[in-house]
Amino acid sequence: MTLGQTIAWDDTVLPFQLDRSDTRGRVARLDGVLAEVLRQHDYPPEIEALVAEAVMLTALIGQTIKLRWKLSLQVRGDGPVRLIATDYYAPGQDGSPAQIRAYASYDGDRLTAGGDAFDHIGNGYFAMLLDQGDGTKPYSGITPLAGGSLSACAETYFAQSEQLPTRFALTFGQAQEPGQAAHWRGGGVMLQHMPAASPLRADAEASAQDGLMNAGDILDGDEAENWTRVNTLLDTVEETELVGPHVAPTDLLVRLFHEEAPRVFDAQPIRFGCTCSADRVRQSLSIYSQRDLAHMTTDEGTVTADCQFCGAHYELDPKTLGFEAEEAPKNGE
């Protein structure tokens, strides 16, 4: 495979379907996106790993949902890692790239170097939020943290909240090609069963001791057999196949699932992107009075704000802010 071919699959999500097992899925390859997300912050290795995993999940899940606007994942815990947040912005038109941004909030003094990254989150919850834009009601679903990884939490979310058996196989980390500097790469596969509508699923009950559902609580008969078979095939995947860049996603699907009649669809390009702006900052401050804003004003006479996702810094005139604004903002402010 040539260098041009390897680059063509970077920062893309490839949808596919396995016709013989009623399974849909996605293959994701993130290169520049991961590097750009993590470049915005000087995270310790444990936090980088969690953010990278969250970004991979967001890319795979976001492409499965026909959005008009935004999907967000949030992980909140009571450990050193307080919050991991990601946003997936759907493309405005066919062929345009989707955009992803992410950040983490954590207490560096409580981190344990070399410890398991997921353990730093502690007890908390995994949440998915769908915002379809103006005129629609946002949807949110929440499940407890469980399973020892963010991927396992996402699988539990789909089983518990959507009753959709779902499986993720991810790998990510620093990679280095000969003659090139080390940089972040990630790759992964998402499988999701496509169940026929059945009233039995509404009555499914969790069998696990923690009260959370899994695929065994949802599927039976031929569906369960199909799901077990495709998961067994996915278990044979190697990390180098997932992350690439020398194994194309199409070749990977043939290698893993050639007996399941795989079909691929148009790949979705992914880019790092942030929607912050001075206007959005101004809008968020519109609920404050001039007295409130006076407490936020610096000695230099400005109100400042920093974007947690991309690090952009804004300095605004307090007279142009709040519901008692005395002046209109100047051009470029």
C-alpha cells in the first residue's frame, strides 16, 4: 500500500453492514484529529488515554446517528478525573467533514502515575446527549460507570438505555513511522445488532448482579447466535489492524467478516473543530447585570473567558455585556 493510500483513510469513519448477521458497524481511523484534540492541553498520560478513548467512541457513535447538529458524551466521576466531555458536530451537508472537540477536568494532585486510567474516574456516570438544534427537545440518557473502561461503559449504555447490543474494539496511543516524529493515532471497530421490533425487548430484565443489562438479556435464538459469531470474529483483530495505517478498513472488514457478507457505505471525514466565539461568550453572559459583571471585570477593565476545548482566549468590554449592556460590541470584539 502506498503512502497516499494510507493517508486517505486517516481521520475517517467507514460505515458497514454485515447482511448475514443483521449487524451494522463502523471502522474509525483518527490521526490528525487525536493529535489536534490533545495538542490543546498539556495532559498527563493517564488523562490523554481517557480523552483519546472518549474521542474514538464519539467518532464511532456520532456517525451512527442521523444528526442535524450535535452529539455529546460526558463522563463524570468522584475521583481525580472529574469530567471528560466530547462534542460531535454533524456535517452541514453530504461530503463535508464532521467535527469533534474534547477536554477533561481533573485534579492533578490526586493522580497516581502509572495507575489504570479508568480507575482515576471513580464512581460516577456515563451520559449521552443529543441536540438536534432549534425547535427540538434535547435527549439525554445516563448509565452508571461500569466495566473497567469507557468502551465498556458505552456498551452498557446502549444495552441499558437503547436495548441495542453493541461492541467496541479500540486501540490508541503514540505511533511512529520510520523517519517521522511520534504522534497520536487511534483505530476502532463498532458493532451493533439491528434487532427487529419486538415487544419482548421492552420486558427484558437485567441478569447481572449490578442490575445493568447486556446483550444476553436482549437477544436469544438465531439473533444471539449471530451476535456471538460476529463478536468471536472481532476478537481475532490485532491492534496493528485497528490503528493502521497500512491495513485499509475495507481490507480489515474482508479479513474479519468475509463470511458475513460485508457491505460498505460512503466514508465520513472527521476534523477537529470548536464552535466557540466572542458572540457565544457574550450570549452566555447575557443573564448577568452590570453589578454582577463588575465582579468579573479584571484590573485592566475587561471580562475574560477561555474556551476549555480549544484554549481560545476572549477579552470583552463589560459595557457590551449582560442584559443591561450600555454599548453595542465593536467590530471584531
